[in-house]
Amino acid sequence: MKPGIALPEVTFRTRVRDEAVGGPNPFRWQDMTTADYFKGKRVVLFSLPGAFTPTCSTYQLPGFEDNFAKFQELGIDEIYCMSVNDSFVMNKWAQMQEIKNVKVIPDGSGEFTRKIGMLVAKDNLGFGMRSWRYAAIVNNGVVEAWFEEPGRCDNHGEDPYGESSPETLLAYLENAAKPVAAE
């Protein structure tokens, strides 16, 4: 991926709370498309190897959640966290992390992640196919800025983190918001 490229059109299988369903598990299936998430909005999208994993749970997701107001001040409408996990896992992770502002997107089959070229094998960790860690500013479904961790490859021995951090994206947005000096 790179700036100027439109996101692929994908349907995501999500579970949403619906009290009309009743019972101990009041959720129903709801298909959401790329357009549902990205059309007419300027958003941050970040993706990570897996819900409940250490770096994702300790730094990346909480960092975006804690800085939500700053992102809004800099013109961001929504922040989305995507992972190659199913909706049950993503919803439970968001609940356990007490996330109120960041919205999770389950890419359970990895279709979106594969189509943008970020699907990597993590068999060395017993994960199977997962997302390489990245973040993007997406404006109306088109990549405005791309932040990818270095060294993307199958079965990478480390989990690099920095390029896709909330601090990196905030610095980009703050710099982009600065007025250009007249010559």
C-alpha cells in the first residue's frame, strides 16, 4: 500500500449488541463493508498481529484510545483497529481493554489484509496467517499516509513497533496541520 491507493472492497462479518435478540448473548451478525467504515470519513486504521497479544494490548490499542481527542482535534473522525481475528475475539478484547472510542474491525479470514499485501505467516508463534503491523490515515477510502513496520516477512523473529504507533501518526498529523510559511 501507499498514499493514493483506494482500499479494497471487502465485507466484514461482525457481531453487534442487539437487546431485541434477548437471552444471555444478545448479539446478532451484521455484515459491514469497506464503504460502511471508510466512505465520507477521515480515519486512522491500524492493524496488528492479534488481539490479546502483549504489544497490542499494552501500547498500541491503549495509545490510540488515550489519544482519541487529540486525533479528533487534528481532523480524524474515527479510529479503527483491525486484526485477523474473528468478531467474537475482537469484541471481547475491546471489552476487556475498556475501549470506548476506538472501534474494532474483525478481518477473521484475512481477506482485507491479504488484498492490501499485509498478510504474513506467524507459524513460528503458532498464530498461522496474521497481519503485519501497520497504520494508515485513510480519507474517504483512499490512503492518505501509510506507516508500516520495517522488515515485513513471514515468521519474523521479532515484533517491530514504532512506525505504526499513535505518537508517529500524531506527529504526522500535527506537521500536516502546520501552515506553510510564505516566502
